[in-house]
Amino acid sequence: MRGYFGIGAEKISKAMNLGAVLRTGNAFGASFAFTVGAHHRAREVALSDTAKSDIHMPLYEWASLEEMRLPKGCSLVGVELDPRAIDLPTFRHPLQAAYILGPEKGNLSDEAKALCMHIVKIPTRFCVNLSVAAAIVMYDRTLNLGGWPPRPITEGGPPDAEKWEAPRARRATRE
């Protein structure tokens, strides 16, 4: 995948969510993870971060937004269920990005939103779990910047995917 990205949250309070964000970030190839004003216990984070992500990518823990330091040229992208936000499926991800999610029981602060170059929303009827939202954003980034070919117009996989032909043929004979 081109570029780099970081994933983080403002005022995250549930250690299991942070562990899931770290593990998923590691799986999607995040260059770093971060928290701003977090309230969690490190031991509890390890229970859900079974990949031990802290040995594979740095975790920056800033006490406040004023302390936050992103790499030069890195765009901060807020993830917030806000009517003014850009729908994630229509968003072109920056090559150098840090995605910041709000706390479990609240929204990104006005100060955090003011620092964001972009604010995106996942088009759902209501908010999803913080770690789920992080995973959706990272998956969308992978689709957007990962060099994948466009999806086929008809259902199913690419027409040259021979490994999928046999299962389809078996299904057709049962129907």
C-alpha cells in the first residue's frame, strides 16, 4: 500500500477497545497508533491485543491535543458521525494520514475537529463500537489506496479467478 497512516482515539476509556484498535491497526499495517487524553490500564489492553502490537509499531500517548505531534505532511482525519462529514465511501484518503476517533460515549471535541484536515463518517444509522469504526476506516483505506483492481460489475469475483469456479459450479448443480 502506498503512503503511511496512524490510527488513534481521543479520550478512549475502555482498554479492550484500545487493544482491539492496536491489534487491527497492526494487521492493516498502521505505521503508528496514538491516544490523546486516554484513561486505560496497560495490562487490560494486552488482553485484547493478542498480537502484541507494541513491539511492531509505536504507540504515542499524549495527555492533550496540544502535546500531539504528527509527522510533517501528515493529515489528521477525524472519524465522526456528523451530518457535515464526508461519507467514507466517497472519501479519497490522504497518502499520509492519522485517523482520530472520538471517545466511546461521546464525540470528538471541537478542538480535535478544528485540527482535522477532513472529517469522515461511516454511513450507518447509528454509531458503531469505536474499535469497529477504526477497522472499517482502515479497511476502506486499504481498498482506496491498496492498488486493488476495480470490483467486477456482476456479482462474484474477478472472471479469471479459477479457484472460485469449482465452488460456483457445485452450487449451480444443487439449485
